[in-house]
Amino acid sequence: MRAAAAASGMPLTHVAALLTGPPPTTDVELHTVASSLTELEERVRTS
């Protein structure tokens, strides 16, 4: 998680919550998590 946070420039707390937090319970939460994971992946990949 630390490496992903460092590479992405996102706060460690945000990355940790995204990767280990509770599963989404609504469609809106699912969309938010999916978008955040995509953003994290893109930032890490292009770092």
C-alpha cells in the first residue's frame, strides 16, 4: 500500500481504505470504488 500511495501521489489513508475497506453496498458506492481503483491503477502505472 505504501508503494502504491507513493507512486500514485494519493494519501496512504485513502489507498488503504480503498484496498482494505468494507465492500460497497450500493451501486453508487460500487461506481465510486471502481472509479477510484481505476485512477489508482493509472497513476501507479504511469509513475
